[in-house]
Amino acid sequence: MMRACVFLLGALAVALIAGAAVMVVAVVQSFRESVIFVIAVVLAVGAFAFALPVSAIAGSIDGLLSRGLPVVLRAPVTAMAGAIVAHFLAAFLVSRHPPAAYLVTYAAIACGAIMGVCSALSEYIRK
């Protein structure tokens, strides 16, 4: 149960990072605050909806691997699994919009890194 909570917090972290990134860019570019806040909230909700299935699949894979692999080997495998799932999910979502195809790489890197961290944290939180 603790593993599921850690991976759910990982999906929430992806959403918070996405919203914070929009807010930082907005402050640097000096856009109107009300419009940027709405865009940041919409992007954060979208990022959470994107990262939730990725974290569910990566958490399941991590749970299966936890019985036989130590955390040193399991965290990179879970990170790669999260990156692969994120890559295919993002590629499916932007397949009709080729100009947004560069987002697939960023989504895969971000989700893979977060899922690897979640895998390592789920091991140490249990103890």
C-alpha cells in the first residue's frame, strides 16, 4: 500500500513541476497573472492525468520486481519502464499534431526520472 502512495505522489510531483514551470516562464516573460494561472492549472491537471497511468504501470512493475531485485537494480529498470510507457502514451496523444512531437522526449525523460526516484523511495519508506 505504501508503494502505491509513493507512486501517486510521483504523479502529483509531475503535475506540480509542470505548473511551476509555466509560472516561472510567465514571470520571466511578464504575462498577465490571471491568464497564466489558468494555463498553469490546466497544464498541471493535464500532466497529472498523463502521469497517473504511467505511475500506475511503473508502480506495478516495481512491485513485481521488488520480490527478486535489490533497489540498486530495480530503480533503473522501473525508470526505463516509466520512460517507455510515457513515451508511447505521449506519442499516442500527439500523433495527430506533428509539431508537438518534441514533447514526447521530454515527457519520457521526466516521467522516467520521477518513476526511478519513486522506486528508490518506496524501498526506503517501507523500512
